[in-house]
Amino acid sequence: MSEQQPMLVDDSNVEPPQRPTEEVDVEYGLGTTILSIIAALTIPAILVVFYFSFLFLKDEDANKGLKVILAVIVGTLGAWGLYWGADQLISRLPRRGANAVRPFLFVGPAMAFLAFYLVYPAINTLFLSLQNARSDEWVGLDNFRTLFTEEQYQTGIRNSILWVVVVPGAALIIGLGFATLVDQLGKRTESVTKSMIFMPMAISFVGASVIWKLIYDTRPENQDQIGVLNAFWVWLGGEPQTWLTITPWNNFLLMVVLIWIQTGFAMVILSAALRGVPDETIEAAIIDGAKGWQIFFFIMIPQIWGTIAVVWTTITILVLKVFDIVLAMTNGQWDTQVLANLMFDWMFRGGGDFGRGATIAVVIMVAVIPIMIWNIRRMNAEER
């Protein structure tokens, strides 16, 4: 048998593979040029409007209604105009340059605001905590020594820790209970019930404090009790009590206000998480003979643990900052002082002692940092 000869192919007419074409700048017409000029003029024009609007807003004699209208219109349209103008100008750049610059256009202002309103105040607060009341002399760590040695500060620290332990846990447990029970109702009943439970979130802390202060209200023994708690207590045969002065129970009565507000928030978030639990998992557990409480604690709770951690973190950070409730109901009297209210007292009502006030602010900030680090690490671990 003869060997087969290799087949020769004539590739003289085959075009060589083409390399990817390099990006070429697009030539723009007259309309695009005019649009670029308008965008370029828009930015300085808006900045000028911002400047004169700011001067008007600083005028104490100006009409307050006009101030609100101007702030809304100029703030909204001005921010949109700045982004639009800058985006139009960036679009005139070569594609690679535009793609590299455009993210900084949208993220840059937010980062600048965060740096100016968060990073700088945090650093400045740290410096103030190392100075005296008038911030004209360095005192080192004296303010911190005072914070951890004087009785009023120790009371504030102790009560703040108590709030952090009780309020987030109680709001989570009650919110989870409501989320589980309400989901068993019909759609119409469920929506109405959730709205009623969530409604306290729409009330300010001061407004909620006024409501609950009326509930704890005390009248003389020979008068009708308008406070719900005392009315119920007298109906049981007891004598009227000034509840907010009875230590240490008055601290827990103050916590009830924040628990009442945050329960709706916890319920809504946890209800959405519970609905995300696969039905197949629950059905398999039922087939295996698991009881209701076993399904809840060993199947549903582990699958929404990430959401529970987020809700707990959010409420804990809020608790560390709360002072409105204490200020409106007891003003820190009868051993109900907390760090945030103590900071407010020193900064604005105690002769303007910025050194001690800043020291408490630093302590609160340091207490929040570990919670945030733990939450970030947990979220990163879940993404992996």
C-alpha cells in the first residue's frame, strides 16, 4: 500500500486573524459640543446658586417657609444637576478614561462627606477628650480617670451595660415571637397586625417617652389614677407608686419604651427572613417526625441566624446612643443616668465642659467598634 501524501491547502486567499481594534475617540457633532458647553456651565452655575442659597438660609430674619422650600428645591435639583453636568463632561473623555473616572464621580462626594462628617469629628473628639473644659489646655488622660472613678460616671456605665444586655435581647425575642405568630394569620389580618406592631417606629423617642410617662403617672391616693400602671395596681389593692423613682426597677421601666419601639423593627426583618426558609426543609423535618418547637429552634433559627445578628447589632448600637428617653422621663435622676445622657449634660447643660463630654463620646465610640468589627467579619464569612 502506498503512503498517502499530505494534502496541501492553498491559503493565499485566507485573511489573517485581525487583532482587536483599539478604542478610537469618537468625533462629536455640533449638538454634542453644545451639550458639553451647557454641562460645563451648569456646574459653576449650580455652585453659585448653592452659595447664595446658603447665605439666605443663614439669614435669621428670612421666612422659614421659604427656607424649607429653597432647601428642598435647590438641594434636590442642585445635586442632580451637578451629577448630570459632571457625567456629561466625563462622557466626552476616551472610553477608558471615562470608565476609570466615572466611579469616582459617584462615590467621591459620598466619601468626602463621610470623611468630613465622620472621620474628622471622630479625630477632633479624641483631641478634645485630652483637653480641659475650655479646650485650651492639655490634661492627658485625666478625663478618662475621672470617668472610671467618680460615682456618677460609674452609674452611667453600669446602666448603659444593663441597657445593652436587656433591650436588644428583649426586642429580638418579642419581635421573633410576633413574626412567627403573625405569619400564621391570613393576609389581610397579617398586614393590619404588622402595621399596628410596627407603628411605634414612626414615633419619636421623645413622643414615646411622653406616652409612657403618662402610663407611669402617679396621682394622690384619694384621686383617680390616670396612669394605666397605677390604675391597674390600685385595682389589685396596692397603693399608688411613683414608679420612675423606684430603683432599680425604674431603669427597666425606661427600657420598656425602647423595647416597645424596636419590637416592630425586629418583627418585620425577622418575618421576611423566616419566609425565606425553604419549605422543603420544613417538610422533610415533619416527615422525620420533628415537633413544632424542634423545627423552630433547630431548623428555622439556624437558617436566619445571620439576620438575627444584624438586627441585634443595629439595636445594640442604637441603645448605646440613646439619651432622649432618659432625658424626657427622669433626666438621669434616681440612678437612671446613662452615658449618652451624661455626655449631653456635660456638653450642653453643665457649663460647656467639652473635655468630659468628648471623653464620654470616645468611650461610646470605642464600645461600638468591636460590635461593628464582629458584624463585618461575620458578613464576610457568610459571603465565602
